[in-house]
Amino acid sequence: MPRRPPDDPARLRIENGSWRTTPRPTDWGSRVAYVLQRDKVCQWPQGCDETEDLEVDHAEDADDHNVDHLRALCHRHHAYRTAQQAKARRPRMRRDPERHPGLRYDDDPEDAA
């Protein structure tokens, strides 16, 4: 099986254990330590006093690793936020409801004639 090039997104996903398409900076570990030390508690906007099991979240763009755009979230809120982001990226799987053929609608061009 041929090896993937080093910059191939699928390779990055395999090596990083995530669906990240760009690699994290080489000093990612020190950035994580800094953010966890700085925040000390879950930074969920609606409030959370969890101090254990904290993870670092990209508050804005996932490719922006500036510590000013990183925050500590507890595992529960980080998982919730990640699930909401994934849901927003998925295409809508439902089609628009069909109009009932026996009803009249205000925006029906045939009624205007």
C-alpha cells in the first residue's frame, strides 16, 4: 500500500487521532498547559464550576492556535460543543414539506391570474 504524503489531510487525521486537516503547532503541549493554568475552571459561557477533566477548546477558528483564542472546557461541554459544530456541518437530511395539492396558498402564481 502506498504511503500518504506528509501533508495529506487523511494522514493528519490518522496521526493526530482527530479529523483535523492542519497539524497543531509543535509547541501545542505548552500552549495547552498555559491555557489550563490560566483558566483553571471550565469557561462555558452559561457558567460551569468544573475544575477536573478540563480540555482545551478553540473558541473561534479551529486552525487559530493563538492562546488568546483558546479556552478550557470540561469534557462534557467540550463534547457538547464539538457535537453541535459537527451537526452544523452536516447537510440537512430532510426535504422541504410538500404543499397539499387541495389547498390554496397566498404565494401561488396560478391564484394571481
